[in-house]
Amino acid sequence: MRWGTVSAAEHPASPDPSLPLSLGEELRHRAKHLPDTAMTLGELMDTLGGRVSALLILVCALPFCAPITIPGLSTPFGVVIAVLAARYAAGLAPWLPRRLRAVALPPRIVGRVLEGGGRVVGWFERRLWPRWDWVADAPWKLRLHAIVILFSALLLMLPLPPFPPFTNTLPALTIVLLTMSSLERDGAAILAGHALFLGTVGYFAFWGTVVWETFRRLVPALTG
């Protein structure tokens, strides 16, 4: 099982129906054909075609790759990524609970995310290529990559304050890099994604230790 493939027939408004679109082109294409009215996450999911898992994971992760905090969005978007990655790792078809599918999305924001995401994904596509098949192609390894994406989504879901920095950026970059490198079957980039995940876990562990030690020293001082 892969993230999914797409045929030209799934692009009714594609400029050239005889050619399948690249992932970056597909995101930009979808951005141009969004409805003007508000849409739900489920409706967006239904429009994404055969590569819905990969596309929706990228759409949810890309806004957090910049070193800024987007209040209130990392948790629901992280849940979406976690559910899709968990189902992929279990060999199940893409699915979201009714409650998540009903989440309303402003069309202007969705359009900007799809358009900007298409450019970012296109940048990755020009720099990734099939190599190191022993990393990229084994089915159990593909599921392992999905499990790492799942744990990265759990880190993204944490309702943390703006400080320390990069607590959204590092998990989001891990998700994007592993998703893109798995799609492009780039084993070297996949290993880089796993290395970034280990660095992200170390970063969270460091700040967790700092917070715990601060709390442990502060409580006696306040109660004494």
C-alpha cells in the first residue's frame, strides 16, 4: 500500500488530461478550482482524489513549517495527520471521523495553503528522486515511516505556548520531508527525515527537562 496514485481521469479540469499531474501541480490546480463558499474538511478531502492521504497530510503540515505559531490550529491539524498516518500504517483506507470532517475551512485560507503548498512541494519534487531502494520500497518500511509521521503529529498536537520556539516547525518539517521522500522513493531523504525526527524528540526532551527542573526548584521556594 502506498500513499495513493492518481490518474488523469481524476482531474476533470486538468490542462492536459492525458498527463497525470505532479503533486505540486495538483495542489495548485486544486487551489484554482475551489468553491467560493466555505467548505468543510470532509469536502476538501473528497476533492483531493486518489492521493488524498499524502495531499491532506501536506496541507495540514505545511502551514506550520514556518517558525511562527498559529494559535488553535496545530492540535486539530495534528489530529488529522495522526489519524491518516495511523490508518496508512495499519493498511487501511483514508478516513476521518465525522466530527473532523465537519470542521469548516475558510476558502480563502484553504486556497492560499494549497497554492503556497504547491510551490513548496514542487521545490521538493525537483530535488528528490528514486534512490536507495532498500530504504524506500519495502512495505514494512513504508509503514514504519508512517508511524514516525504519526508520532510527529502527536508532537504537533501538543498545546504548547509560543516559547520555546520551533515546537510546531520541527514536527511539521519532519512530516513534510518523510511524506515527500516516501512519495518520491528517495531513501536518502527518508533517512534524513528520520534523523530530523530524532533531533526533534531530543529538542522536546531538552525543553521538557528544563521545564521540569524549573518547576521542581520553584515549588519548594514558593511553599517554603
